Amino acid sequence: MAEELEVFGFWPSPFSLRVELALKLKGIQYKYLEEDVLNNKSDLLAKHNSIYKNIYVLLHHGKPILEYLVILEHIEEAWKHSHILPQHPHQRALARFWATFIYGKVQ
């Protein structure tokens, strides 16, 4: 069964780019929906993320997954054919530490 995936994005957002990168690393096809979050958010975005009305939405078979970290966890758990994070808990914790560290330095 083919996956139905739609990703709401905003090209300069590092958070939506992370979601796209995770999907590409796993070789997962998706439909990209560009949002103009500064001037004109779509009604579709508001429908699927009525709480925050932001772009961090992944539609998986029409069901919304919200917030980019939750989306990244969902991608890792839903598609087990290839992993982004190491499988050993300690190595996974180290990878998360360094990702957080780098994010803090860049942000």
C-alpha cells in the first residue's frame, strides 16, 4: 500500500527542512505543501493544526502529526527499513546530545 504523506513547509524554516531531510534520508516519497506563514496561511494548515496554526504538520494517510520533533520521531518509528538514529540506546543518546548541542550553537 502506497503511503500518503503531505508535509507543510516554509522554505527558510530549518524545522520544516529537518522533516524533509528525514524523509529523504529514508527514501520516503511525500507531497510538499509550501505555506506563506508570514502573510497568508492556508485554510488547510489551520484545519490540520488548529492549536498552533504553524507549519509543523505531517499528514500521514490524512491524519495530522504535529510539531517537528514529534514528526521526526514518527518518521523514525513508522518506517523501520532504515534508521536515522543509531539503534543502541547509548549511541542514540549521544547522537541526540550532539544534535542539541549543535542546534544551540547555530540558533
